[in-house]
Amino acid sequence: MSDVAIRPVTPDQHDAVMHYFDMVAYADNPNWSKCFCMEKLFENYEGRTKAQNRAARSELIFSAKANGLVAYRLGRVVGWCHAAPKSELLEVPGERAADIGATAISKPAFTYIESGPTYCDQIHLAAFTSPSHG
């Protein structure tokens, strides 16, 4: 799977990442479509709407405050991982120091790939070996 590139999310990837969330990530599981990987960022996540989560994710990406890794294959986003210091996430067990990393990958974001391995392992490896993500 050397044709997959894992990159930290940056503002210039905004449109591609949002397209991934809007059209690809939850195509096979619409019940998860409100997520936008915001569940560990808001205490009242269950009370939030899809539009609120989309707007919040969009703002995080545009502002360069988003923590995450994006998997690309053939120039298209094929995976996403919210990789962040534990101090930024809610309800993550263990020490919450800013230099300790955590990842949150929602399986529905990867299940649209019908054959072959998913990109979860590569994204996890990148998340835990990247100096900027603990």
C-alpha cells in the first residue's frame, strides 16, 4: 500500500477533507453522518446537529487548529484520523498531558472500501510516529 500518503491536515486540504466527510466517509452508514469527528470535542455532542458539527470541523480546518491525519490515494482523500493530544479530547482514558497523543477513528469512515486492506493501520502508525501528534 505504498501508494497511500498520510499527511497532517492543513487548511489547503479543507475542500478535499470536507468532501470526504460529506460524500464518502459515511456513505454506507448515514447514522454516523453527523459526526465529522467532533464527538470527543464537545460535552453535549449528542445534542448537536450535523450542521453544527460540519461548521465546527470546517472552522477547525480553515483556522489550522484541526488535529488530524488524512490518507490520500491517487490524489483523493480515502481516510481520516482525528489524532490529537489527549488534553484536547473529552472522555479519553489515561493521563491528559498535552504531549500524550490519542487517536479516534470511526470505522464507518473506512468501510466504503470494499476490497483490500483499509488505511486504518497506516494512519495509526503515522499518528503515533509523527512528532506533532505525540
